[in-house]
Amino acid sequence: MPKITWTDAEDIAIALCDKFPDQDPLKVRFTDLHTWVTDLEGFADDPAKSNEAKLEAIQMAWYEEWKDNQ
């Protein structure tokens, strides 16, 4: 499995959708999102390199994936 980094919003979104299929991404706090991303299998980036813009990009990509599966 390729390593996932903060810039891989689409890959992270797919992984989160698989792991939390019933979770509305828009109701997830960024602090929880940060933890969930860093806990994903294959995540190999520095947790401190996260920022609000990266988390928002992940959240929006996850929302699009989640919406398509509803």
C-alpha cells in the first residue's frame, strides 16, 4: 500500500468513507478528523504538518465520497 500524506485528500477521503461509512463528514470536528487521519493505515506523514486548509480539503473530499454513497 502506498504511503498517504496530508496532500492526498482524495485517498484519505476514500479511506475515511470506508472506515466510517455512516459518519457525516460535515459533523466531524477538525480535532477528531486530525486523529482519524493520522490513525489511518498507510498514513506516513508528520502529524504536525496538518493545518486548517488541509483538513478542510480532506473534509470536503470525504463529504463528496460520502454523499455519493448515500
